[in-house]
Amino acid sequence: MDDEQQESEFLAALAALTAKYSAYSAPKVYSDGDIIIRLDPAMKKKRQRGNALADTFSRMMKDDIKPPGRKGWIE
């Protein structure tokens, strides 16, 4: 199987796969050969909000764990 045929079959399989899932767009091939499959913008925003919320809680809990104490050397 030559490279062009293999690439076209691969792209057809990717297109068929992404057609099953509404959260993903059809694959795009760039001139350098990279293939990009984009996530739906609404889903992307939802993930960013979830990650931001998790980071906020993580920072809050991390600050609560530290016991009050002295900083520096004990002499």
C-alpha cells in the first residue's frame, strides 16, 4: 500500500470515527502533515471551568494544611 492510499484510508477512518461523536469536528490535515481534531468550543469551555474550579479548591486546601509556625532558624 503506497503512502497516499494509506493516508486517504486513514483520514476516511478518522472522519467516520469523529462523525459518531458530536463533541469533535472533522479532522483537518495541514500542509506539514499534522492532523488536528478539534473539540467543540462549548465542551472546551466546560473543561476549562472544571479545571479552574479544581485548581481553586486545591490551592485553598493546600493553604489550610500548613500549620502555623515560625519561619527561620531556631537559636
